[in-house]
Amino acid sequence: MFTFINRFTVEGGTEEFERRLADITAHMSQQPGFRSHRLYHSGKDPKVYVEVAEWEHAADHQRAARTEEFLVAVRQVQKLASADPAPYTLVTTHAATR
């Protein structure tokens, strides 16, 4: 599995940011290899969001990120927020033992 995490700091309106990001997610969810997407909103800073996307393979994500629809949508999000994207590798996981 490939995990991609992106931290956004929104400069514009958060409602428009969420709407535009939802458009991207709708597109990406139709791409081969897409597994899941979660969007978190900071409880500390209302301008900060973190998204976590999971893909079958890094190549699946890279292929989807090169589509024209994705690139056009990302340019719109970049007008509203700065991003700090990166791939991550799972190191450990823990679950309740009850």
C-alpha cells in the first residue's frame, strides 16, 4: 500500500477549499488503485487541514496525478491554500486489545 499525506494551510475561504478538494477526491476515487481518502480539519488552527490518501501502489497515484482533470483542479486549490505533500511509509500500527 502507498500512503500520501498532504498538509494544507488555507489562505482563502475554507468552504471553497473543501468543495474544490472534494472535486479532486471524486476524480481520484475513480482512478485505478485508489483505496481511500480522509480529510482532517485542525481543532487548533481553523486554516489547517490534513488529507490522507491510500493507494494500492505509488505508480497508481503518480499516474492519477498526471491526468489533466487532476492538474486543472489542483491549480484551483493552489489559489486557496499552500500544501506540504509527501509520501509516507507506515512504521507501526496499534489497535485496542480489549
